[in-house]
Amino acid sequence: MVAFFYALFCGSFLSLQPLIRIAMEKIRVLLLGGGGREHALAWKMSQSPLLDHLFVAPGNGGTSEVATNLNFSDSDFDAMKHALIEHRIDLVVVGPEAPLVKGVRAFIEEDVDLQHVKVVGPGTEGAQMEGSKSFSKQFMERHGIPTAAFGEFTGAELNDAKAFLERFDPPYVLKADGLAAGKGVLILDDRSEAEKALEEMLQGGKFGSAGEKVVIEEFLKGIELSVFILTDGTNYVLLPEAKDYKRIGEGDQGLNTGGMGSISPVPFANETFMQKVVDRIIEPTVQGWKKDGMDYNGFLFVGLMAVDGEPFVIEYNCRMGDPETESVMPRIKSDVLELLWKCGVGELEGVDLEVDERFATCVMAVSGGYPEAYEKGKQITGASTSSEDTMLFHAGTKMQDGELVSSGGRVIAVTSMGEHMTDALRKSYAKLDELHFDGMYFRKDIGFDL
């Protein structure tokens, strides 16, 4: 009997060791990614009293102000393993979708040298919620989650795909099944253009392997909204919602981009609407994972369309949005690192989120020519320390010879807080007037439709 209780005590103690060690030594974190989303996450985690040290790979010129950048790609798993061991990392937070789809979670969990490391981010199957449009649409259909009518086709089914267009009135929505760097969705008004696009995608390799299968969807007319949860697979925390602006031109005209700005909260997403989102979409999604035997852990981004006050799912993403994160993180008053750790160890049950009721408005400064050809290496001035109400989140920047320069299409996100949306926007635009690099462009109408 003594031996039994001794063994029971030892087993319980060993299971608590990671938590005890973290409580004593604080948390050492590796954040994967290098964009504005990652800078916003790093900025927020750096404020936590639970943090020992934060590393970001590869990071950017902004993350270097709040963390230690590590010079390797977010999908270089061998370099990541070396860093996890060398820097005694406790928690990995995955920012972008690519490493998730490539299996970073399984890589860590199946390595005997990394058994102590917790991961925030779904496994390979869960990442297919974003990695395959076909997978996610079938998931929604299977679990009765409201979404647009659709069909899916391969190259051998090109004629069937063209015929399927007859089911819908224009515009026609064509989606490459796989990841296409945010460029795999086409919305076309003309039937002949849609048929030509199908040929280019299914047989012409327009989006490479991502376009070997195409999903054709009914076009839903409404207003878009981004909803986010953090989940341990059983329990979840509903994060502040946001609305982003994808088109390069004012009035939502021109080419699609990675995002030109965002607003949180979203005025039309009132309590009644959000309850519909929870009841019809969030809860069925979480229950759907359980029914399918899917172990989902991490962020889930639900892209919605509000059609006459009713929510429909446009897409799932297996990570936070960008630039929505840049307006969501400043509104969270709770300790984000504590939330992420509880997510990683499966202890989100009963967690409450404290949220700032003020508006956060994000406006993105981009390189001239973006989203098409643009130049890098432009010296950036005016990117001084953020104020209490205005924060700069770097997206495409790096330090070069002691100078901050541009290194991407989207360069810096300027986020401000205000009691009203117009107050917050005024502060963001005032800061943008101080910011400069050759060719800098930003939309002056973020929030125009709200």
C-alpha cells in the first residue's frame, strides 16, 4: 500500500513538473513568423510578467525591439529544433499558416528531444481547415455550418466545372484548393473570363499545385467580418472580432492585397449577431472536431459574410489574421501569454477574457507598386517609439547597416486606440503623416463602410 501511494505521488508530481518549473522559472517562448501579426503578438506577450525570454524566427525590425530575432525561416524545422534545445524553449507559438500545414506540431511532438515543448497551433489535419478549401467546405457541409453553395473540380473535370457555373448568377467565385499566398481567390463578373480562369488554374498551372483542384462557390453579397477563437480543442475563448480591408484602392477598388487595414470592434457585430455566430458556427465547429476525432489546438480565424444580418462562413484559417491581429491584440487587457500557455497545456476551461471597449484602428503603409512589383530597401523615417494610444507594428522591415529599411510589400501597420472609431483613425493618420519611405502608400478611407 505504501508503495502504491508513493508511486501515485511520484506520478502526480512528475505530471506537474512542467507547470512547477514554469511557475518558478517563467516561460521561454519561440514565436514563428516575421510579419505584422507576429510583431503584434510579440508586443503583447512581452508585457507578461510570466515571460522569461521571447525569441522570434525570423522576426523583423520591429520584433527586435521586444524580442530576440533568430535568423531562420519559420518552416526550417531542423534549425527550429536546434533553437528549441539551445534556448531551452517551453512554448512554441505558430504565427503563419505555412509551418502548420507542413506539420510543425507533429515534428515537435514526435521528437523525443522535444517532449517538454508545448505548441499553440493545430496539427497537420487541423491545419487543413485552411490548407484545403475542399476539406473545409466538406467539413462545413458535414456539420451543418452555414456557407455558400459550392462544387469542387480537378483538371480532368474541366468541362464539368464550366458547366457548374450555370448554377450561379455572376459574379463567379473561384478558389484554388491549396495555399496560394492569399492570391488564390478570383471573383469574376464575366462567364467567359471565369471559364478561361478555370482553364488557367486546372490545366495551366496558374497557382501551381494549389490550383490542381478548384472550388467554385456561390457569391454571397454582404459585409465581411473576421471572428477569432483560441481553443485547446475542448474549450475556447472568443477573441475580439475585426474587419479588414483587402483591396489596394479606396472604396474597396483594385487588386486584392494581404490587407490594408482593420477595425475592431465591428459596429454591426452586436450581441444578437455574435450570438448567432457562436450558436451556428463556433459551437458546431468545435463539436465537429470532436465528432471527426480531430485534435485541434490553437487559433481559429473564421472569415464571415453577414448577409441580411445572418452569418455565413467564407473561409477558415488556422491562425490569426493579418492585419486583424494588429487591431485585436491592443484591445486584449488579459495576459495573452498566460492564455497561450493554458491553450498549450489544455487548460482553457473557465478562462475569462478582459477586453478594452475602445476602438482600435489599423492602417497599413505599403510599398509603392504593391501588390504587384515593388522595390525593397527604402529607408524608413518617423517610426519612433509608439505612444500609449498609437502603436507601430512592423510587417516588412529589417535593420540594415543600422538603418530601418523596407523589406516587403506591406511595411508598417499603424494602430491607434480611441473612444470612437473616428478618434482612433485620426490618431493613426496623424502618425502616418510622420512616417516616410520612398513610394509609401496607404488607404485614407479605412472604416468607410462602417
